[in-house]
Amino acid sequence: MDNFIKNNRVCVVYFTNNDFHELNTKIEDLKNSIGESKCMIIDSNQDLELIEELNIKSVPLFHIYKNGKLIEEIFGTYNNICDIIRLHF
């Protein structure tokens, strides 16, 4: 994950699981529109070690990074989440 953040000027890390099917579909579409390499999706059920390391307590959660620094953290399932994320690109 560190290399992903360092290799992108602006990027999104999305922490999720299978309980958020509709939101996951929206984010997959967003990923296609902003570029596959700018959005990382992490399944909280599969990547338990990373989730624990980052002290993630709930999903869905979005981390938006710019120049390697966390600039925004968004919790929840907002209807306009894709619009909020696009503002950074």
C-alpha cells in the first residue's frame, strides 16, 4: 500500500467488504473513470493484518492521499461519495 500511495500524486484507498455491494459497484465504476492505478480497494475480511496495522475500526472508509499525505478520511455510505472523491482529481 505504501508504494501505491507514493507512486500516485492523488489516490484513493477504499476499505470495504462484501456487505456493501451497491457502494462497491459505484466505486468500481469510479475506479474505471479516474484510472485503475489511482484507486486501491481493500477487503477488510481478506486483509485482516493490514486492517489491524492501520487500526481500521469500521468500513466503509475512504482515505484520500495527495503527494503521499492523507488529506481526507471519509466514513460511511454517502450517496454523493463519488462526486466527493472526484473533486480531488
